[in-house]
Amino acid sequence: MRKLVALPAGVALMASIALPAVAGSDARDRGHCGKERKSEPGYRVILDGSRRCFEKWEYTGGASMTLQRDGTVRSGPGAPGLGVLWFKARPYGDFSLRLQFRDDSPIADRRANSGVQVRFPAPKGPVPGCPTTFDGNEQNNDAWIAVNCGHEVQINDSPDGPGNDPRKTGSIYGFADLDSAASRPTPAGVWNDLEIVVVGQHYTVIRDGEVINEYENLPGVPFPGRPNDPDSSSRGLVGYIGLQAHGGEQDVVSFRDVRIRDLSAE
């Protein structure tokens, strides 16, 4: 199978044939990268399964993101450390972001870990006030800029219990965490609709049409368990959006049909 692969900065993309639009989307909406979707007034498609759209994004860090023949973008293992595929065309202030995700973990008894990262500075260090650290320990990976100076909306449908990340899908990672019951998990292999609405410092997470989390980002709140990294004050009012590759063998998550509505002018 030939496919485009998102690689660390400075490495060229693999050659590929033009890829089809997202399978399962309405035929009237296919191949509309950058255009407003008729069925969703105000929403512009920023990832539609085409090579042209994929090239508006950039990859930073370890692990991997690949563009598949069916038009999905898939996270997976790769170089050490996490990575982020970020929409480099422009940052956003207030917005509603809609997409679909699917847990494609290849390990039967393990669920995948990923996330949607929002409102972070361009992950090209150095960025003042945005260290590439985990609790003060240097990672030498610019993807940590998105973690330390943006919010991650978690994707993780693992059961509650030892050995699994306690922060489940829809958590504002570390600051407003959900358990499994609140996150409304689905089985692996099932497509989910996810919407993230950010207005001012208020975050709303909607999964399959149901509000599962709301969070007000107040200043000066330490990151729980990581006192040596920036607190909530480092999460500003404007930034980029991205899709996280967590990097473990089981951390295979597919994404498709990403569209966004700019609410700043509204």
C-alpha cells in the first residue's frame, strides 16, 4: 500500500498517488478542502482525505501519522516520543472543531491513546514559556510545546483500573478529567463523532451528540502531578490545532473528516 507519511521536520513526504476522499462521507461534501460545507454552514473542511489537504498540515515529534489510501489519517508508533500533526495554515481563537476518530489498536486487550490538541503555539522551539519538558525533565521534542502551552482533549477508551491511563476520552487532560462512565466509551473499531467548542476560556466537549465535559480555564492552576511544568496560565486565547500520536504499539487511532468553524467573529 502506498501512502503519505508525516515525518519529523525537514524530511520530505513520500511520493504518492492522489488519494480518495473520506469513505462514508456525503458525496456532495467530498474533496472540499478549505471550502465551506453546505451541510454545515460556517464549517470549513481542513482534512478531507486528499493529499492536497494533508499537505496543509505539518508533523512534529516522534511516533508517526500516515495518510491511508481510504483517506483516513492514522497515528502509530515510530521514533521515540509523542508527536503532533498540526494544521499549519493558521491559528484559531474561538472555534468549533468537528471530526471523527476510531480506535484501531492492533492489540486485542489494549485500547489506543491519542488526543486532539488545541490552542498551542507553533511547535517550533524555542518558544518562551513553553518548555519541551515532562514535569521539568527535558524531552528534546518540540511536540511538547503543544502539550505544555495548549490543552489536550484526550482520546482513550480503556477501562478504569490499574495499568490504564485514568484520563478517558473527552478529558481536558490533567485539568478536567473524566472516568470511563462519563466519557461514554465505544468498542474499538467504531467511528465516533467528536466536537470541541472553545469560546474565551470555556471548553465544551461533545461526543456522538452528547455533552460529556465542560471546563473553564482559570489562571494559576498547577498541572496536577506535574508541578514543574507550566500551569493553566500558559493556555492562551489563540493557537493552532493538532492530532496527537502517542507512540505506543497499541496507540493506533484513525481520524477523518476534520472541519472547523471560526467563532471569533461571531
